Amino acid sequence: MEKLPESVLLKIFSYFHTSELVGISQVSSEWHRVAYDWQLWQEVSLEKHSKNITDLRLRKLIRNIFSSKLRYLDLTRFNLSSGTLHVLSKNCPQLRTLILEYVNFHESYREFPDIKYFPRNLRKVDIAHSSGPASIYRNIMKCLEKDTLENLAVCDAFLQLFSENRCSFINFFLHQRLSLKVLKFSFCKEIRDDLLKQIMFCCRNLNSLCVRRCRNMAGEFLKSFSNICPYLRSLILNGAMVNNSVLMDINWNHCLLVELDLSWCSYIAEESLLYTLPTLNRFLRFLHVSCCGYGHALTDKVLEAMARKSWKFLAILDVSNSYEITDRGLDGLLQKCPNLSKICKNNCPNLVEY
């Protein structure tokens, strides 16, 4: 191995994860040099090292290792200071994807008293489940105002800026009206139907919307979502508080959904699934209806209604935790799904053959 050309070593090292490169670099001085070549550090995930890498150490890595070529960075579960975000923005101008899930932000006024920076020109930002002072989130909103953002996942701390300054908050989404395609809210108590509707009016080009476990949403925004966002293809309502009346007020025939997730929606029943699901056969590829109505909404009657139509594009079906369906009902539907590649059916007590 010691006689291998550096170009060959570089090729071999390219198959290792960045966390493995750190260990490899300790073998020899030559391996250390190759392991930290900028070509190997364009996509970096450090989630596994969130407890071992201090804020100061991370800044050194950004300055010395994460060169100007860095395009993807995952810092999930890190404790990050505003100073580190400043260093990141200054040293990594090509950064396009920044994952900051479950991050705990804090200010660093002593070392960087005048910081007003967050990486710009990003295509994807994920700050879901993060926490920290409002000043950090104001900075994030200000620095992302350019019309470049395509994928955004937010948290309650970010949404609280709406009550602080409604005008600037809505203007932020107006700036993203052409570029934003994916918008995710997960476990957000601050998102409500009226606010989401305003955001959707700003971002009519959305392709994917997720409101997973947002307990303060009744789903009223759904009644007009196909008119507001005609390009929407993925709708994730997992654990949302939608009910029968909401689902049955929607004209699903006008929807062009490719993915629908109604899993763990406790307040829907058989009648709303009978109204909704059979109309979605034209384009749907991914359907998740696990534990609908506490596991009693999905029945053989619903499956039989679906089986009256062809589901030629359906590839993934999740009916887990459905206590009413039987082999007969599921078999009838599966015969109309020629391209089904995966079916999830865990904890369905009346399924014997499957």
C-alpha cells in the first residue's frame, strides 16, 4: 500500500465515509495528506461525531479541511455558535446543502461581537427540531432571502418569528416564491392552517409539503391546496389532526399526487377513505395509510373500492397497523398493482397469507 501512487490512494479513499477518513489519516503522514484532500471532503456528514467535536474544533476543521469546494454538510445534533456559522459562511462559498437537525444554537458575542452571517446561496436547509435564541433565526431568515432556496425544513423557533414580525416573515417566503419546491414542518406546534395558507400563496410552485405531527393544524388548508399549489405531488399528513369532513371537502379528482401519507391520522374513518383513495389511482406511486383512525379506518370495503380501478404506478403501499383488513381484501387490490415493489403490513392481525 505504501508504494501505491497518490492518485490510486485517492481513488480508494473516495469509497470511505468521511468519519472513516479521520481514522485512516492516522496511519502515516502520506495517508494523512491524501485523506484530507479537498476532493474527499465535498460532502461531509459529522452527525456521528456531534458529541466528540467541540465548537472550536469544528471551526478549525472548516478553515483547514472543508475547503472552498465543500457542497454538502450535515451537522445534526451539534452545539453550534453563531461564530461557527460565520466561519462556515466565509470559508465555504460553494456550500449548497446544510443539515442542522436537532442543533442547539447559541450566540458567541465575545469572540464575534458583530456577526450577522449565515451561509448564503444554499439550495437546501434543514433546521427541523433545532433550538436557540431568536437572533440566530432572524439571521437565518435574512441571509436566505435570495431566490435560491429549493428545500426547507423548519422548526418552532423559526416559526415564532411570524408573531414577532409578520410582514418580514411573509416577505421571506415571497422571496422564495419561484425556487422553493419542498417545505417541511415536523412536530411544529406553531404552524396553523391560516399561516400555512399564507405561505402556500407565496410559494405556489411547491412540489412537496410535509406537516408531520403538527398537532395545531385542523387541515382547513387542504380544501384549496390543489388550486393554490397546482404542482404539488407529495403530501405528508402523517399524524396530522385532519378529520372526515376535511378530507371529504376536497376535490381529489383535481389532484395529481404521486405520494400521499395519511398514516396515524387518528380522526379519519372508513367513509373518508372510501371518498379519497379510489380517486387517486391515476398517478399515485407511494401510499401510506398505516394506523388510520386508530387502525380501524382502512377496511376491506375501502380496498375493494380501490380494486375497481387500475393502480399501474403504485410502487409502495403501507397498510401496517390496520386491524380490519383481511387477505381477501388485500389480494383484490394487489392484483390491480402490477408494479408494486414493496408492501408494509406489520401488525395486521387478520392477514394470514401475506
